[in-house]
Amino acid sequence: MMNAVKRPWYQGSLNFWFKDLGCASYLIPAILATAACIIFIRVESLSTMMMIFAVVCAYCALAWQSIRMQATEWQCLVTDYCKHVMFQGKVFIALINLTLLCGVALSPSLNNINMLLLANTLGLSIWFICRVTSHLFTTCCYLAFTFAIIIPTFSEHLPLWLIPCSLLVLSLILLCKNKLGMPYIWQAGALINYRQGLQSGWSPVPSGFLSNYGTAINKQLFPLSYFVGSSLSQYIILLVLFSIIAIVINFFYNIAEHVLFALTLMLLAAVTLCQWAKAQRSQSWELLTTLPIYNESHAVKVALSNSALKFSLLIGVLCFVSASILLLTHQQWQLLNVASYAIACIAATLTSFVLGNVFKNINVLSVLLCLSCGVSMGTVNVMIEHGDSILKLLLISLYASVLAVLNRFTIKYL
């Protein structure tokens, strides 16, 4: 074991946190969400969502580094290696929370304090669980993100007694943190989970889930399904199942607005995970070109562009049908709004494919996908709420058409 060496606390932070693919995909969105929360602090519905999203993402980055500590032997070879990296993570958590507290001070609201405490309770739970085990990372993170989507919807109705309850739970978690087991112990299984997570973008869907039902979808979307894998058909089936369940519930309770919001988020998350998996498997181009299907590499790229367009149109049809049924149930349906919403979803999907075609650096791609998700989410919401004119329908159709052309044109950069 190497002797302890005094080093500045910030040394290596760029490599540990921003050049590490998995960690950057959580920490960079956390920083962007923190900035968005400060900018839109007066818009309570948006600021609360950004606040809880920023905190949960920051803790997910810390949890991911905890898994990396369990998967690497450096912590056993280099004295205080784990302590050094984890201290940097704690600094990031503290800075994000302090920034958010400044935002709360600009717009004093007990609801914001409530959200911040709930977010830290969720995040701290994820981190302490992942310090001792690696296989629960995906489950914990996506449960937390589900709460991050749902809780802001009811932020105005959350009771204020949750503030002392959250403080009590946080105190109990800190007091009992060592009861879960010895943290950061090297585990062979952690390395397997680390590699699988890195390749799949920490997809919450198990690899064998619904795989028997997606064969026809994968065939229709080949060669896109070749790069993304069985996850492509799984995401489509899950989106369909979510829409069906939501439609049934909507017959009894009017939840159309919340369902469309959640459906759009799930769609953007699925498309982002597809791009991540595609980027990780970019080295398998040579194997695909050796198959007796295509004459040259250009033909493969054209086929990939066509399958991406086909996937986007499939998503648009799903969104149009789901939105129509949801809004017709309570006599809220308007053709122009629904059509604009569906085309905006197509445009959002095509945007991610264009970015995936052009940018090869996974960190740059992660940042751009995060930004495009925010822009696409805003565009979709505007279309569903205010896309009630032919002019707006024509503009969003033109926008989607331009992206479809760019999707075909940018294949030369693959």
C-alpha cells in the first residue's frame, strides 16, 4: 500500500467527476438543474421540480462513485483514495444545497424548504444504500426519479409537518448509517454491475424483461435495434403499457395533463438511454458491415437513419393516440393541440438522433442530450397547451421536417 500523501482536496476532481462517463451523466444535469432552479425561482412549479431533480442527481453521482469504489482496487492500494474522492462528492452536494438555499431565500416559501428536505432525504438514502451494495443502484435511482416527478405535482398540497419529519428522518439516517454494513468494500459483483450500467446507461429495465414480445419490433427497427439492443422494444412496450394503464385510470379521475407530462418525460428518458447504449456500442460497426445484408458502410448508415425516422414516427403515433383518448374522455380534445403535441414528440426524438450522429464524445453528448431534453420538454408543453392554431402546427411540422432531413444528412459523421 502506498504511503499517505497530502494533496489538495480538489486534486483529480475533473477526472473523477466530469471525465467519468457515468458520473458526468448525473452531476452535469444536477449543475444545470441547479442553475435552472435559480433562474426560474419565481415559477414555483418549475423551480420545485428542478430543485428536487438537482439534489437527487447529485446524490446519484455520489452513489455511482460509491459503486466505483467497490469495483476498483485502487482504494486498497492508495491510502485515503476513497476518502479523497468521497470528500469531493460531499463538497459538490454542499455547494448545490447552498446554491438552492440561496434560491429559496430569493423566493421564501415553506414549500421550497419542504421540497429541499425531501430531496435530501431521498438522495441520502440512495447514497447510503449504494455504499454497501451495488445491485440496488438502478432501482433506488429510478424510484427516486419517479418521486421527483410526482412530488412537485402535489407540492402545494404537501403538509408543513413534513418539514420536521424530514429533519427527523435525515437525523436517523445519519445516526444509523453504519448499521447497513461496511461501506466501500471491494466486491467482484460491483465490477459487473459497473460495466453493465456503463453500457446500458443504468437502464431500469432488466435485460430479459419482455424480450420475447419485442422480436417483431426489433426486426422492423433494424439496424437501430442492433445498436440499442432489446431495450429498444422494451421501452416501446413499456410506453404502450403505461399509456393503457393511464387511459383506464383517466376514465375515473381526470389525470390527462399529468399523464401527458409523465409520458413525455418517459419518452425523453427512453430516447436518451437509447442514444447512450448506441454510443457505447459504436465500435460494433465493423461487425454489422460484414453481415451479408448491406453492400457498403453507407448503406448501413442510410438504413440506420431510416430506422431512426421509423422509430420517431412510431413514437408520434403512440403520443397522438394516447393524447386523443385521454382528452376525449373528458371532452377536452382539440385536433390542432393533439397533432402539434405528437409532432413535437417526433421532433424531440429526431433531435436526439441528430445529436447522436454528430457528436462522438460521450460527455459532450450527455450535456447536449440533457439540454435538448429541457428544450424539447418546453416545446412539447407549449404545443399541448397553446398549439391551437394552424400556424403553430405548420411551424412545428416544418421544424420536425428539418430535423428529419438533418437526421439523414448527418449520417456521414457516423
